[in-house]
Amino acid sequence: MVEMLTKQQIFDKVSVHLIRQDKVCEGDDGCRYHGDDGLRCAIGILIPKRYYNTGMEEENVDNLFKFHKKAMIGCKLSSRYKGLLNELQMVHDDRMVREWSEELAKVARNFKVSPDKFLKAKPR
């Protein structure tokens, strides 16, 4: 059986990625999971290229688990953490980059995870 990522591992990977990337991943039609220029959104960083397909771009987090279940399992993502994943995606999609640190700190508090790793991260 595949060992799924914990909520702390998910938060650490996404939050550090967003702080280091310091930029929204978007295309002509809005935010994207994987950008043409190598950028990734909050959820996109959790989806390795081998599991990614462009059909995912039209899906929200809930539908990724519904229609791309095998890929989500391959990415070691459990639907148990959809709430956390949705919140992290909203930070990327709905907040200004300059607000990300404050918003990620709120997510950490709400989901009872440690913010330590992202607080040490610096933009590239």
C-alpha cells in the first residue's frame, strides 16, 4: 500500500514552494496547475509530471480526486486532506503574492500544522 503524505508534509511542500516561487502560476485562461514556464500552483507542485495531464487544468481539487483518482493516489495525496488542499489552492489563486505569508500562517493555524519550514523559506 502507498504511504500517503501527511497534512504536515503537504503544508510544508506547498508553502515552501509558494514562498520560493514568489509568483502565480497562470496561463491565458487563469491559474494553472502546471505552467508552460515551469511554474506550479499550490496543488501543481504536488503533482509530478508523470501523473499530470492537461485535462486536470479544468478541475478543482474535489474533481481531481473524483476524476483523476489513480493520479492522486500516485501523488500520495489522500482525499482526507481535501480541505487543506482547497485552502492552499485558494491562497495561490485568490490572494496577492504579497499576502501569501500571512495567509499561509492562517492556514497553518486552522489546520494545526507547524509553519516553521515556510517561515524560513526565501523567494528565489
